[in-house]
Amino acid sequence: MKKYYTLKAMCALMLLITAQKANAQQNVGDLFKSGPADATKLINAYFDPLYKGLGIGLTDGWSNTAKSKGLLKFDARFSVSGAFVPQSARSYDVNTLGLNNIRPAVGSSSIGPTAFGNDEVGGKMQIYTSNGQPTTSFFNLPKGLGFHVVPAVQLQATLGLPKNIDVTLRAMPKIKLGSDLGSLSMIGFGAKVELLPLFMGSTTEKLIPVDIAVAGGFTQYKYNLPLNINNNANSDQRIDAKFNGVNFDAIVSKQILFFTPFASVGYQTSNTDLKALGTYAFDTGNNQSVNYTDPIAVNQRDINGVRASLGFQLKFGFFKFYGSYTQAKYSMVNAGIGLGIGK
């Protein structure tokens, strides 16, 4: 039971909503101003480091060695990664977003913290009419969480197949994180092929004293969060989100007794599909509001580029310990523990 609640806490931490439970609904609600077009731009700017950090975490932690597992040998592992949000991604400038009816109030800053920015309110904004006339409605850009690391969790099991191939399944059943935190699930699959035995047979270790492999994987998180933003009866407000990550890597490693260092280079891509569903009353200024149904739809690629990793695996009997560092759009560390049978 203790492990179950620990897992819930770590999964909750993975998303923005986790760090300030009491302020989560307010943070999201503060962005539903003017109309869907402006709200979508504000939401994208605010959540941008979450999209990128979680996208990098989705593609991490698949393997810590180029050596494939023997036929029908298996292991299971649990690991956690943290993507470091750079200084440049901890705030945004509304003047660069192309907003239609929201502008900084006179004398106020145009800067707001992103989700993983500082724990302080952003600049004061004023809502304008569609004719460009200022209204009497003002609001502040929402706070950040106050920490600058985007965590992600990997739960997976690997099975060895013939021809020096192993396959990996990532899965986590839907976990209800609480009425204010929503629910989260994960699914993914990957494969790794050790190359040298395919071409050189049993002479591999004598001729080339390292293991070389190619690997790839796909991971998807699904997240659902009920909302209550100026909620009317039967408005059915909620956020439905999917975060997808794909990676391909070339890996080289060398086992030295119980210690196996590795290095890899590869390509990763991730995308976000997020929708705010239900009916919302958007503040349009001067105590006026307009209702919109299913107003927000974000479908975008967040990460698309190369990455390089260095790490290690420690094996003591059935137990394995992992650690790695990855340089990519955001730099990241990963650590985990595993339990398995056979090489």
C-alpha cells in the first residue's frame, strides 16, 4: 500500500497540477480570458516547458546497455527522470504571442512565469474589446510552480527473443490522483537489436570488445483533469491530454564485472494533443462574458532533434541499478532500479 501511494505521488508530480494543488484550478482558470484564440496562445506559452520536459522524459530510460537479453530472460524496472528547464523557458513575454484582445496594463510588465517558472504572479493584463477599446477588466498572469525540473516516470518490462533481440513494454493502468488532480495512464513499447552477433557470430567478443545495438521506442501518457472554472450546471469542463514520444538510438557499452558503462546517440520527437472540453464562460471585459464549448485544442510537435546520453548499469545478483545523463533540448538525468533473471 505504501508503494502504491508513493507511485501516485510521483505520477502526480509529473504534471503541473501537482505542485500547487490548491492553486491549480485558479492557475488554469486565469488563462480563460478574452476568447479561445487568446486563451490558446496563453496556455501554450504557460505550459511550454511542461510539453518539452515531459516529451523528453517520454523517450528516456529505455536501455542502459547495448547487450541484448538472452532468449526468454527478462527484467522489470522502475525509473524516474528529471528534465532541467533552462532560464530562457521559465518566463514568457505576452507581447510576442500575437494576442488579439489582451495587453499589458499601463505601466505593467509584459512578462509572466511559465508553469515551471518562479512562484510569483506575472504582469498585470488588461482586456480590450474587439474594436480595440480598453475595458475595466484586469488580471495577473498566473504563478509558476517555483521549481525548474519536469519529472517523468518509466515503468517497464523487457523480454529476450531469438536473434539477439529484446522487446520492452511500458504500461501503467489508469491511476486516479484525486478529484483535484485527475487521472493518468501510460502505454509504450520498444525493441533493441544487438548488431555484432548478427554479423560476426561467436567471434564478436574476441574481435570487438564492446557491445553495439540499435533501439527504438514509443511512449504515450494520457491525462484527464476535471475542471471547475466559473462552472455552470452540466458544463462538463475537463482537460484531455495525450503526450507522445518516439526515439531511435545507437548504443555502445562494455561490461566490466558488475559495472556496465554505456553511451548512446539518437533522434527523438514528441508531440502534445491537449483539449479543454466542456462549456466555459470567457471574461470579455466590463463584467461581460461569452460562453464557448470545447474552446481549446492544442496539437503540436514539441521536441524534434538529436540527443546524446552517458550512463551506467550496476548489477548485483537479481538487482540492477541505473543512472544516466542526457543532453538534448533540455538536459536530463535518469535513475532507476530493476529486478531480472539472466543476462
